[in-house]
Amino acid sequence: MAWIRTISETEAGSDLKRLYGEMLDPRSGKVDHVLKVHGLNPEGLRAHWTLYRAAMRATPGLRKVEREMIACVVSSLNGCHY
């Protein structure tokens, strides 16, 4: 759970709710916490989402699961604990 105040899907105003709608996890139907920490700054959230999608689509020779695995290893090497 994030220590940063997050805004739930039900609390979100119309602009944030629309952004969240683009970011719903297809399996859970929820927005990932790592995205919700940007909820107080929708412009920052949009930038994070745009960067994430660009990075994850920039390597068409890798499957999504392989890209996610690489991201996990890099996060671990960087000491990221999420």
C-alpha cells in the first residue's frame, strides 16, 4: 500500500476517472497502485502512463511478460521495493 494519498476510482473527478478508465488492469478491473500515486497530479499520471506504454511497446521482439520481467530485474537492481 502506498504511503502517498491516493484517489480511488470512486473518489475520482471526471478527468481523473477518464484517465483511470484508460489504465484499468484487464484482469483485476482496477488501476494499479503505482499509477494511483499520481492521482493528485493527473498531468503527471498521463506522462507516467505515456512513458510506460512507450517503453513497453518499443521492443516488439520481446513478449510483454519478458519486458515485465526485465523491468522487475532492473527495479530490483535499483533497490525499488514496490
